[in-house]
Amino acid sequence: MPTTRTRATASPLYTPRKADRRARRTAREQFTTARKQARHASRPPNRTSAPGTDPQLRASYAPAGRPGPASARGGHLKLPPHRMTTATASGAYPFLAEGGLGSQGIYVGHDVHAEGAFAYDPFTLYGKLDGFTNPNILLAGVIGMGKSALAKSLAVRAVAFGYKIYVPCDPKGEWSVVASELGGQTIALGPGLPGRLNPLDAPTRPRGVSEEDWRTEVRKRRLLLLGSLAKTVLRRELHPMEHTALDVALDHVVARAEASGATPLLGQVAHVLGSPEQLDAARDETPGRLGRAAEDLAHALRRLVHGDLEGLFDAPSTVAFDPAAPMLSIDLSRLGGSGDDTALVLAMTCASAWMEAALADPDAGRRWVIYDEAWRVMRHAALLERMQSQWKLSRGLGIANMMVIHRLSDLLAAGDAGSRGRALAEGLLTDCSTRIIYRQEADQLHSAAALLGLTGVETQAVSALTKGRGLWKVAGRSFVTQHLLHPRERELFDTDARMCA
């Protein structure tokens, strides 16, 4: 027999006109109940779950989705409006609420959330962007995410704006090809190479500085260099008598060099430190007293004269600084092969001192100084002190310093909490108004968020960044930017050529 369906309906019954309010309400309620019963009666019976199924595991809604207006089908879902200030919106949605940094500056790529071009220039932003107090930059990211390509791209594009590029230390030799393409200069140092640099070279006296004042400044820089070298080798701070011995030895060498019209050399200073009779004669000290105090200093500087750095920094410079060159890099890749990086750090200290002598001229224009693989220097407080001085003088000299590291925790490797090394490393971070963070490993997110003050949204964004995409924190403002490379740049900056060959 065929199955027949019946349609149940409900219609309001006649209610007497003179019925009281209670009777009318009762009739309405009965009608509502009858209509519901009629609606459910016309539907097919619900399938019951299999025997033994936990009632709490049954599906809440049919496979087709939630029925009724709450399903949000057809655009009928209406939510109550919510109002907030722009300050609150930028905190809750830091990327969607941003308006960008403007169109002036070096083109980097596109803003992922704003879907517009992203340009950046620290010299343009200084004095115009609230909270942008210095032109220094921190760039951090794990290997293979494109941070080196970003650093090189910014350098190449900055040359088009008339800026000069200086790389005081290139531990892997990756910047040499970039300097060559730009028509710049590369100085390669290492065993068997002809390049020589004398870190005690005196820079050209800037205009407006008296001869006496400049002589005092040059002496101070030379003493700072000698102290940094000695502390790096000795791995400790110098004693007061050792500082005195350095002063006496340097003054003695400089006096003899000026008399002969030559330039003082590191080897000459090391020789005087190892000669107690010369130290005592110059200082009028008790015989042997200053010489005994300088024994460790003499052996520390001997490494630069007769050790693994022999000949690199104990001879007159074979190259002269060319202020008109668009780029200058110092290739130290021959010194980074051993497990001990002390030789590399000593070379970085000497090379930086030689280059800083050329950077001291405030009339030389705006320049970028890029410290690649800066994580190598975080364990050496003496070199951190030199970098801190460079960071502090950036505005007066017109220099934008860029520090490239892998992880934010590299800053914590400078020393224990409360140590001078840790304070110097964190001070460098504080003096960077621009922080560019590429993807960090999951175990590094906590330290990165703590050091940079990232919000929960920003921390989550850093963990999900893809290659070439980074979180830019510029004076407290946040952007997620995709770096775009020209095909020629991609070919020039390729650091995976050996892996893909």
C-alpha cells in the first residue's frame, strides 16, 4: 500500500467578543502550541542514533548546517555594532589599523595587510615620525628566511639615493660580489693575501676642528682600540697599571713616528710593552714596576704581530680609503674557518677601527654601516663597546647602523643577567628605532616577545612568517611586509648556489 502523507494545520478558533483577558491569553497560548505541533507533525521523523551511542556525542545540527536565520546564509546575519577609539583599534588589530610610512624612501615590497607598497628610509623618517629617535636597525631571522637578501637589497637600493655603504666585516665573503657590481671596493684580509690595514692610521682632520683637539681625539681612539684588542685576548678587564702602560707605550711610539714622518704601528707598541726599560724610562717609574705590570699586555698584542694575524695589521696600509666609492667591504672570510672566533673578532676590531677613522667626517654625507653576522661579537664586551659608541654617534655623523643576527636570544649570549656584556647588548637593541623580525623558531618566540615587547598578535604573526616576509616594528608601529626582489637581485644575492648545484 502506498504511503500517504497528511498535512497538519492549525487555525485560530472563534473567541467570543466579550471574553475576558485571561480567556483571550489562554486561547492564544493554545493556538501557539497547536501550530508548533502541526509544524513538527509535517516533518519526517528524526533518525535515532545507533544503540549504545553516547547522547553527548550526537551531532548538534544536521549535515546541511544550522537551520533558520542563525545559519548566516544569504547575508542575513546581523551583529550588534561595536565602537572603539583608534588607539584601541591599533592595539587589537595592529596591522589592519596601520596607515603606512608614506611613499618617500627605499622601496622594500608590499604591505601584506594594507595591500600597498611599503617604502622605508631612516633618514627621511627621522624628525618626521613620532618616536623615531635614531636611524639604527636590527634585523633578525633564522637561516634561509631571506634576511641577508633584505640587507643586501636595502644596500643596493640605497646607493640610488646617494648613500654610501660600508661593511666593516664580511665573515662569509658574500658582500664582495655586491660591492663589485656597484663599482665599489673590497679589501680581502687573511693568510696569503696581499691586503694590509694599519688600524692606527690617523684620519683626515674634519673641517672646523683645531689641530690640538684633533690630536687629542686621535689619541683617544687609538687607546680605545688597543684596550679593546687587549681585553679580547685576555678575556678580562684591564688593571689600572695596564692602562698606564698602554698610555706610555703609545705616546712613546707616536713621538718617534712623528719625528721620522711615519705612522705608528701595532708591532711597535707591542715591542715597547715588552721592553721594561723603555717603559720605566718614559714614565720615571720604579725600575721594573711598570714592565712587570705590562707583561700580559705584551703577550696579548703579540698575537697581532707574530701569531695567526701576523702581517695583517702590523704593516702600513696597502689601500687608501676612497670616500667617493659607493660601497666598501672588508672580506674576512679567510679568518672564520676555525672553531675559535677570537682571531675573527680581533680582525673585526682592527678593521672597524680603520673604517671608523674614515666615518668620523660629519661632512661625508649619509652612510649605511652594516654589521653582518653580528652574533659573533655578542660574546666580546670590548667589541660591543665599540659598536655602542658607533650607535651613539649615528645621528651626529649621519650614519644608519644595521645589525644582522639570527635570533633575539643572541643578545642574551653577551653575558649573564646584570653583567656589562648583557647591558651593552640590550643597549644596542634599545638604540634601534627599527626592528625587522623574520621567522623565529618556536622555542625562541618567548625571548623575542620579551625583548621586543611584542603583543600576542605580533608573536603569532612572527611564528607563521614565510620566506621574505617580516614583521617591521618602526617606532612602535607594526607592519608585515613581503620583500620583493628584482630578478637580477635574486641572482646576485643567492646564498644557496652551492646547495642547489
